[in-house]
Amino acid sequence: MGGEILGDAYDAGWVAAQTSGGAVALRVMADLLAQLPEPPTVWLQAPTYGNYVPILTVAGARHQALPYYDPLRSELTFDQMLDGLKAARPGDVFLMQGVCHNPTGADMSEDQFTALLDTLEALGIVPWIDLACLGFAQGFDADCAMAGQIAERFPECIVCITLSKSFGICRGRAGRCSSRPAPATRRVSPEQSRPSPVRGLRTLRTMVRR
């Protein structure tokens, strides 16, 4: 699925792992970041997805929040978010959601997303995108566009995916974590090293091949 989601930018430089859904993919990457010799800060949109802070906290990953949405005005606080990113260090990570996945129900416009990528690139921040509900907005290919743009522009990036919702196999727990480049070394905790369930992934493979 790497090429289907990330397009031509998906090449041999990527390393991917099957996971038990998207939440486990997030936890694997959070553990990885926390174990780096110089752990980065993970910058989050606020409000953000409900499991992000618990996952990062348990993994021991540093994180800070940036204003993303004003519920009283029902509008994005986009400029404030970009201003907040100026406090980040090169090598820090920005965790965002793909379309149909943001808990506020408010996605960035194409121009805003381009401006965000410009800012991340200028500041040397690594983008980390969490994808779910692909195909529920404008169609599967269009909903993958954000991840494809990140993969094309950034030599270092992280992509976590759950395909359970898109293919109606939520109990199948079909997930994936991908990064480019791969870290040289990392420890794998026992709960991560257990095999992921294969029933959902086998179902997904059959659906895609047909």
C-alpha cells in the first residue's frame, strides 16, 4: 500500500512495519522518537486527537501543543499555529491528521497546508501525518494527497496509517507505520514485537487485488 498512498515518492528509502491498527503505529513511532540520542519535541495541534497525548506520555516523548482551532469562533487559528512553530528546534516533529480525521472537523485548505509545509521545511521540522478514514472526503486517491505531498518534499518524514475504517474491517486492526529515513538502531518493547493480527490484512489484500 505504500505506493498507493504515497505515490512515486515511495521508494527503497522507506522502512515500513505492519501494526495492529493506527494507534499502535503511533505508539511505535513515539517510542522511536523518545529513544533517539537527542529526543525531539513533538508539536501537536490543539485540540488534537484524543489518544495522542496519552501515547506520547507513556512513551516518554516530549510534546507541546499549538493552537489550531477556536471553538467559540468556529475557525482555525492557523496563523497562531505557524507563529508557535517558531519556537521549535530543527529536528523537532509536527504531528498532524489527514482529511476527515481531525477531531475539530475543520481541515486546512490547500493553501494553508502548502503554507504549513513551507514553514516546516524552512524551520527544519519533520512532518508526521496520521491517516485514517481515507476515501471518506473526496475519494481515496484525493484523500492521500497530503501524505503524497509530504513524501515528495521532505527527505525525512513519518506516516502512520489505519486502513480499518476505509475498508470496513475495524475489528481486523490493519495498520502501518512508515518512516524515511529509518533510524540506525532502536529497541522494540515486548508488546510491540508480538505479531499483528493477519485476518484483516488478508481481507484487505483480497479486496485491493480484486
